[in-house]
Amino acid sequence: MKITEGLEIKSIVGEKVLIMQGKVGMDMTKVISFNATSEWLWNELRDRTFESEDVARLLTEHFQIDAVTAETDAKAWVAQLVKINAIE
């Protein structure tokens, strides 16, 4: 999978958000807020193909968390991005 081209995290009033653009302006029903970890993952992975296992590996290496927690968190992160069509 890969992060959909052209999507960018924006800073709005100190919050990091991804706003999905519709064909006729913004569709405000598709706004997702990013915490620091989510934003870091997005930046690490946005220009390459990856699987949830790659996300888990990054979490384990960068945050020194156990593999089970990393796998659970990675699957949840990927699922949220799939849900809003931010991953192809």
C-alpha cells in the first residue's frame, strides 16, 4: 500500500490534520487529526510502498515498544487511513 499522492498534513490552530479534498471544495466530514506519532509515521512512509508490518517495525525501532503493541497500533493506524481513502 501507499499513501495517496497529493495528500498533506496541515497545521490548523496548532492541530495537525488531514483534510480530504472533494471535487467541489472541501468535504469536512473527512478530517482526521494526527498526534505526533501519527504525523511521524506519515512523514516516514509517505513516499514509499509499505505494509502494516513496516509500520510496526518503525514503531518498535523508534519508540522501543514491544512487538505486540506495535502490531496492534500499526493495524489501527493503517485501518484509519484506509477508512478515509488516504492509502491506495
